[in-house]
Amino acid sequence: MTVAQLEQRMRDWLAGEYRAVLFEDYGEVVAYALFRELPDEIYLRQLFVVRNRRRRGIGRRAVEILRSEVWPRTRRLTVDVLVANQDAVAFWRAVGYADYSLTLEIFPAHQ
């Protein structure tokens, strides 16, 4: 996607049911979380940390802030992770998420 397409997609999400939280470090935005609140759960669609600030604990701290200051403690927290992205799977497990389901698929034949 182009930057303009990504920007429009984010605008559409925020105009709908999603909320975003920005995380700053000394005035610089270093991460954001995009999520929606449902009656019984908080669905985290994206947690993004800028590339040059990754692996410094920013993502872990962002999740801690979300859980302690933003999200109600009475809701189930969910996030989708591609199973092939082992670094992401390890991160989410390390911050407290546990495996719940696995979606399997068969791609249609190309013609």
C-alpha cells in the first residue's frame, strides 16, 4: 500500500470503532496501539513500534500502560498474530497473552 492508502485506512478505522494511543519518548512518537472495545473484550488490531526503536522494551512498556491505564481490567484481551512470525508470537506470549486458537486455511488454486 502507498502512504496515502495507509493514511486513509487509518482514518477509516479511527472514524469507526477503533481508538488509538500514541506513545512518546522525549516528545518523539515511538509507537502506537490501535484497538477496539467490545462488550466483553478489547481487540488489539495493531501495536506498532518505529523500526529504529524496536527491541528496547518500548512495546512491552506500551502493553503495560495499556493494561494499567487505558483498558478496563474486566475485559478479555485479544490480538491476532501470524504463526509464521515467531518473533511476534514470542513477544505476545512474553507480555502475558496465551494461545487460544489457530486458524488454518487452504488457498484457492491460481488459474
